[in-house]
Amino acid sequence: MIGMDLKITIKTNKKDLIDRILNLVSGESAVVNLESSEDNFSGDLGLFLNDLAKNCPVTSIKDPVLWQRQTREDRELPFS
């Protein structure tokens, strides 16, 4: 594949796996970017969603009740 860059993303918390991968690609014509990140989310998901709704309101929906009626797809209940 001439002219096309390919990219591999691997997410793991196992340092030995990363070391083995780095050893595998050493000497190859590849650029390796190693990033580390921490999961900063801690807490209740409900609180997070409430904060999100307060700080980033959806302005495209003027009438939430009407929007729900228009977008939901009702179906017949099983065994009715």
C-alpha cells in the first residue's frame, strides 16, 4: 500500500504487553507514539448527567414532550 499511512491503536493497562510490542517494532520503519491516560471519572453517573444537562442544555429541542411524541416508536406489547 504505497502512500497510505496505517495506524494501530492499542489500549491496555499491561506494561509488559506494551514492552513486547515496542520490542517487536524496534528497527522497523514505523513511528511509535506512546500515550498514557488516567480515567478521571469517579462518582455517580446520575450526578454527572445532571451536571451535563445543566451546563450544556440542548437548545434545538423547544418542546421536549412534543419531541418525544414525534421521535419515539411505539410497538405492540408482547402477549397482549
